[in-house]
Amino acid sequence: MTTPAGLLLTPGAGANRDSPALVAVEQALADAAPPLPVRRADFPYRLEGRRMPDRAPVAVAYLRAEAGTWADELDVPTDRLLLGGRSYGGRMCSMAVAEGLPAAGLVLLSYPLHPPGRPEKLRVEHFGQIGVPTLFVSGDKDQFGTPDELAEHVAAIPGPVTTVTLSGAHDMRGVARQAAVAQAVADWVASL
């Protein structure tokens, strides 16, 4: 596999591009050897001041355009970019890749397998179309999917999968937890 040239990172539904977990990941990758450029991007609903997240077709189209712009700036094709984000952001990136957006891999932080308390409402129907290396970093008390649920469903992904389970819930709050998330991402990127 070719070394990734950059990471496009997106926030969860209730946050923006300046979410502390995303900033921590960007800093960890800036400090890595070699450093990896990161672009943190907000979705259209956030840019327009709306609170309700965009539906998947809008978010996926935006990710395609944003990945293309970032790849052009780095002077590489999109298949040299890692795509990812926290919760909703990561889910939209995984859907974009499953729908054919070329990427070097996926970084999925607190992937929302299902709404809290609704394990029957799975958000994994596209997993079988993900053929790129994929990192899942989740908390052991994540109400959007337990470690056992995650292990069961990521088995459908044909590409190589790495899962990292940290102490904590879905929100990734706290400096120590954000640092652990960022280190997990940096270690995985270094292994590619």
C-alpha cells in the first residue's frame, strides 16, 4: 500500500470541526514522523448554521467534493487520502467509500452502529462494500454499540480491520481519553 498523503476528518452530528477529539488527532499526526497533513471539515448543515445533520446523499456528495479539493491541494489522487471522523462523520465517510469514493483507508471514531437503546436499527448495511484498511476506535461503554456488537458487525468488512477499545463512552470527553484516541490513530497510520 502507498503511504497516505493526508487525512480528511469530520465531526459527529452535534459537534463541529473544532471538536477536541479531532484537534487531538490532528496534533498527534502533525507530531508523527513523518507528519501527516489533516483537514478538519464541517458538513453543509453546520456551515449553514442548521442543527439537523444532512441526510446521507448530501453528506456523501459533500465528502466527495471535499476529498477532491483536499487531494488537489496535496497534488495526489483521492486514493492517497484517509477519510474519517467521529460518529456521524465517520459513518458518512464509510458510506462514501462503500459507494465508490477511492480512499487509502478509513478512521472511524465512536462509530454509531445503532441509535442508543435500539440495537435492531443497525447502520452497517454498507460494510460489505468497504475494501480499504479501516480503523475503529470506540469506548467500552459506548451506548451506540458495544465492543461485542462491533466485533460481530465489522466481520462483514472485506478489507483489513483494526479495532481499538478504550475506556469510556461515545462522547470521547476528557484530555486523557482524547490523547488515547489520537495515539491509537497515529499508531495505526504508522502501521500502514
